[in-house]
Amino acid sequence: MTTVNTAPGAGHSGPARDSDESAAARLGLRFTVWAERWFPDAYVFVVLAVAVVAAAALLNGAPAGEVARAFGDGFWGLIVFTMQMAMIVIGGYVVASSPPVARLIEWLATLPRSGRGAVAFVAALSMLSSFLHWGLSLIFSGLLVRALGRRSDLRMDYRAAGAAGSLGLGATWALGLSSSAAQLQANAASMPKALLDITGVIPFTQTVFLWQSLVIFAVLVVVSVVLSQLSAPSDRKALTAQAIGADTDVAVERCDPPARPGDWLEYNPIMTIIVAALAGYWIWQEFASKPAILVISNLNTYNFIFLTLGVVLHWRPRSFLNSVAKAVPATTGVLVQFPFYAAISNMLTAAKGSGGLTLAEQLSHAFVNLNTSATFPVTMGIYSAVLGFFVPSGGGKWLIEAPYVMKAANDLQVHLGWAVQVYNAAEALPNLINPFWMLPLLAVLGLKARDIVGYTFLQFLVHVPVVLFLLWALAGTLTYTPPAVP
């Protein structure tokens, strides 16, 4: 991973000094330097969360044995959802790294006519692709920035373009089809029973496809693209990929020739044709027999479609397997941390205190006492965003919050689907300055978080008031409906 060369004479026309950056960008850079030095790995945060929730349950009057039992009983309660989230990462990576998508990226990289226009172009595609799949958005955007960085005729600031590539995950992903919270709420089989009893099943028509949610998505896309273009350095101050020394070679999965006769099946597309025929026929049956929204809101079907697409786009089994092998390390955080999140959720909802109330019920009462139906969206949004700094996982954090905030939403008669989207819109905000989910993109670009957070911090400052205002203003257009518990 490379770092930005800010020595005198770096780049074509001199480097961008700190004094050339806006005050907000300088503040963001200082914050990231501090975070990289002092923030531990995200695993440490989840263990701290376990300790805090366990201590809170004990203070609530729950016996130590009951707290420990709730921890152990809940630990494997999300094993299905954990696997589903891991497959989202893998599916997005294999599609984005396939040869046909690489050719599409090369063509797209020829379209921008200026450096600032290229940054805005990356921002738009990053956010639009995140509506379909957040894993695809990260890798696709990183490869697009690399392709733009190879253009010798374009004075594009590589750091600003990298920041634009992260906007899909930092602004809009949770409002899209791969939203962990919306997918979880739409799939009864993936939810812990305690949460299912509180919220029931909430279909995509009441979350992702609410017109109010689509309005927030559209506003964030427009605001982010405009801000990306305005904040990108001019041609004179831009630090290009060449000035930084970043590796911008084509990053597409290639296969070496078979080394032995036994390898021929790994390189023969007949295996792909067989899989694609079976999978394609099943997918056709699903869409023919069910509404399209119902099909794509089933997380297993959603992942199945992307994996099938990855198999077909790579064409040769060896290319597909190589891509999967490179994607698996990116699932480490999901595989290790999600069982702890499940245990936390169970401690919140199962360990009863001396008054017969669980910790989730106590927190729910606090939310109800401090809010009205009008103030709840803003309060929940702020709370979700703050907690997101310390628990950088949309699905895992939802399992911590949902038991009490959704019970409070029921008590205050707030539209339950909108409560999910309040969480989704606010949950993405910390991703603009927390480097955890930037890591796959940064690995593709060969940058460090400190290289791009100055730009994403500026986006954060603008997004916070915009998101909170929209959450409050649009809430009044929705009517509460009691949960549909299976």
C-alpha cells in the first residue's frame, strides 16, 4: 500500500499542501490520523460491547448465570445470516472482478473529460451501484478509479476520486437492496425469534421501496455528486495516480494455462454452462411464480443470483475460483464478529432483571419517555449514527439496536418500515469517516484511509443535517401499522 508523496516537486505541477485544502478537509485528515493511531480493530469494539451489555444486564438485576446463558444460547443464533452476509461480499467481488465487467470499466473510464468531472462521475456510479449491491459498489468503484488513473490525458486527483468511490458505502448502500437491516427484516428465517416477535416481517415495499426512502436516496446522490466535483482539487493542484506512485495496472482475474491434463475441467466452460443452465432455470421459475420485489428481498435468492452471475461472467471455473479465493479474506470481520452480535442481541432480550424486565425493555421505555412520534426519527437517527462509530456493521449493529428501538417505535406508533429506513440512512453516515468498511476499496487503490478521509469528512458535515432533516420531514407522511408476526 502506497502513501502520498508530498515532497517538493512531486507530481506534474507541484503537490497539494495542507494549506491548499479546505478547513473541513484538514480537520478530517487530522481525525483520521488520530483514528489510525488510537482506534483498535473492530473486533475489540464488539468484545467491549459484549462487556458493556453484560455489565448493564447485571446492573439491571439479572443473575450472572442467566446473563452467561443468554450469551451462550444466542451466540450461534445468527449463523444463517452470518453466512448470507459473507456471501454478499464474495458475490459482489466476483462480479466486479470478472473480465466482462473489467471491459465495461475500461469503457466507462474513457467518458470523463476533466479531472473534477471524473471525480463526480465516480461518485455517481459508486452510489448508483450501491443500490444494487454494496460489495459490488466498493470493488467496481475502486477498479474504475484505477482505470481513470491510467489516463495520461486526465489530471484527476487520485485521493478525491478514491473518496468518491467510497460514497456508495458511506451514503446510500443501506437504502438499497443489500441493506442488512432491510434484508433481515424481510426474512423471518434469518431473524432471532425475540426480534421477530417485536417487529414481525417487514417487506421491501415498506422499507427500501417506500417513495420516502427513494427521495432520500435521490437527494443524497445529487448532493454528493455536486460536492465531490466542487471539493476536488483543480488540475494545477491535483495529485494524480502517477504523482502518488499508485499501482493502476489492470486488476482483472486471469488464468494461467493448465499445468497438467487433470486441470482441463477447471478451464473448460462446459462446467459453467451446466451450472448456469440449472441456476438460470431456477431463477426464471422464481420470477415467474412470485412478485419481483418478493424474489429480490429473499437474501438467499439475492446471493444466488449474484453468484450465478459471477460464475457466468468468469466463464472458466478456474477464473471464478481464483476470484472467490481473493474475496474470502474480506469476510473475516463478518465471520468472527457476527456471532458476538447475536449473543449481544440475546443478552438484551432474554436476560430478565429484578423487575422482570429485560435490558431491551428498559432501553425501550427510556426511548419512549424521551420522545414523541415526531421526535423519534431524529433521536433514533442521531443515536444510530453515533453508535455506528463504535460498531461498524450495519447488520450486527441492527441486532443490537432493533430489540429496543423497534419496541419503542411500536409504543410510539411510528411506521415500522420507516424506523428501519431511519436506521439505514443514519447508519451509513459513520462510514464516511470510520475507515473499517473503506478497507476493501483502499486495498484496490493502494491508498491509506488518511489519504481520502479529508474529502469524505466534508461529505459527512453536509450529509448529517440533510439526512436528519429528511428523516424528520418525511416521517409525517407515513401511518403506523401493527407488526405482522408470522
